[in-house]
Amino acid sequence: MDKISQLPDDLLIKILSLVPTKEVVAMRVLSKRWISLWTLVPRLIFGDYPEEDDDREEEDAEASENDHCCSQFVYGTLLLHKAPVLERFHLNRVSGCSASEIDLWVRLAVDRFVRDLKIRFFPEYGIIRLPSTLFRCATLETLELRKVVISEVPSRVSFQSLKTFRLLFVKYADEESFVRLISDCPVLEDLVVETCHDDNVVTFTINVPSLEKFSIRNTLQDLETENDVFVVHYHSLKQLTIVDYFGELKLLGNNNMPQLVEANLLSVSCHAKVLESFSRLKRISLCLPEEVQYPTGIVLSQLVFLKICSCESNWMNMLMSVLQHSPKLKVLKLALNHSVTEDRKVFWTQPSCVPQCLLYHLETFEWRDYDGTEEVEKEMAIYILKNASRLVTATIYYPDLFEWERKLQMFKELDVVSRGSRSCELTMG
């Protein structure tokens, strides 16, 4: 007898929960015991859609038909499935499935007290009609809708246990449909909204008192969002992420966002005007267009972690502005996260006085994709090393395309520079 067969049913079911549903069902031919065992697995994931590949749509467009969600297979599996509780029910790549089929499958999942539900159309959008029972599902904790057209949202929506809600490239009937979807989520903590063409919403209003993390995304690079407006009542908001968004952002509340500790602002236009509201942040990541200027008079008095993307020509001046207004900064990271144009000319103006954080607090400095062939970058690196008197570690990462000899020569040029901190260790990543 093999060792696996000696394991108890409970442990085998846990192991099978980690295996793709298609393979789990295929295992029923192994023995009589496995015929019934697979039916008790509490996780059903149909169609191949790896979590880490969510943004690789162009590559996935050529995916095999075998990866798509097959209606007949879903029907057969649900018909034989016996687990009293569905911890996870994912319908991936469901293009080709009808609205009535999805309605039935979701209704069955709700009847099994589903906790994690995902419906992802791919590559085209799909119109879905969700059962009314879903909008009152008391057990649902995670809900993700991707590339779906929601034809109707009932007047009464109540997600009493929902903690994570992802609305990715969703098209709504109107603005009120979006508002109703998130209107009664008393324990919602994490909300992601990714805009799309013709979503029928001009103003996205988010007023969820329990919300701790909120992300606005527009990864469709040709999508113009200047007319979009996000009205966010921040209440308990602790983390805000804005990616490639160029519309207007309004942050509303009774005080200066005391709970917010982390913000990621990546390719955000000056229309958003969010820096003014972040005086109490502890962590921030920035990648701002060239026209965005640091707001006058804003001091980031609690900031201890700063990460800045070096893709824009004025990124160094933005860095200096933030350093001048972040007296307690301890960690500074520089990275090139986006491609740059050939005619980009980086420039900066050395401040008349050294930022306070360099003199008294900065302990960790990291620079990725450091291209020391540009004199201005070398000047910046030397300036930080010379003036950071409390620096403990400084790590320089060079572009992967550089040969080892070139990296070593560039590193030696920095290693001989006198440093403000005697205990600072300069290393090459």
C-alpha cells in the first residue's frame, strides 16, 4: 500500500485543495476511495488564470481553448460535488458561458455558503445576471469581478461578511449601480477599482467607514480618464494606491486623514492633488509626471519610508523637495520602474541647505538601476553619501545589461567617495 493511501481523509482533502480542480476530478479513477473523496474538496477553481499573471492580457490572448472554463465540465463537477461548504469558487476565462449558466452556478455556490467567489471573463467582456441571493450572501468574504457587464444590481445589497472586493474592468448600468454594490459592506477592508472604457460611471463615490485599503487603477494605457472623478470618504483608510490615474480625486473627511500611513502614487496627474492630504504618512511610493510639483508648505512630519521612481526627467528635484520636507525619513529607495525616452534629460538643483533627514535620521539607502554614466546621477549618489551622517547601509544595483567589469568600475568610483557616516557600509547588489 502506498504512503498516500494511508493518510486520513481530512488530510487528503486538504492536499487536494491545493491541486487544480481539473486534476482533482481526474484522480477519481485511482481507486474506489478516490471516487467519493474528490467530491468533498471545498475549493473549486475552473479555468486557468494564475494570480500572478493578471496583467499579462496581451500574452494570454493566445491561450489554448483547453484553459477556458468548459460549461459541461462545470455542470458535471457541481452535480457530483458534495462538500457542505465552498471555501473557494472561481470561474476563470468564462467567455463562451451564457449569463443563465453563470447565474445557476453562482446560485449553487451561494447555497454552499461560498466564501471566496471570482468571475473572470477573458479575453472579451461578458454580460452576467447574478442571482439575487448573491447580493445578500452572508458568508462571502472575497468577491472579484473581472471584465464583466453587470446588467442589474438590486435595490437591496448586503454583503455582511465581505472583506475584499475587486471590481476590475467592470461595466455598470449606471453610477447608482456602483454605489449600491458597495453601499452595505460593514466589514469591507480592501477595495480595488480598475476603470475601463464605457463603464457608464463618471463619478465613483466610495463611502465605506470600515475601508482600510483602497486602490484606483487604470492599466489600460490608451484609456483617457480626465473626466473621471473619485470621491473618497476616507474614515479609517490606512493605505491608498493610485496607478496610472489621470482624473480628479476628492478626499473627504473631518480631519487630516489620521489613519492613513501608506500611499502609492504611480503616474498620477496634477489633477488628483493628493499630496496635500498626506502630511501624516509614514510610507510613500512616488512616480509622478513631470508637471506635478511638490505642494507648498506641506511637511511630511511622520514619513520614515520613501520610494521614488526615476523615470521622469525631474525626479531628482521631486526627491529633493520630499527630503526637505521629511525630517524623520529613515529609508530611501530609488528605482527605475518604467521605460524612459531617449531624449530624457535628468536635471536637479542642489539645495542651499542639507535636508534634516540626511543629517540626523536616514539609515538605509538603496538605488536600483543606477546608471552612473550620466554625471547627474553620480552627483546625486555622491551628495547623499556625503551628507547622510547616520547612514548604516547603502546598496547600489546596476542594470542587468551592464557587464561585470563595468559594474565594478562604477562601484569603485562611489566607494572612494568620502561618506558622512563612518559606519556606513556601501555594497553592490
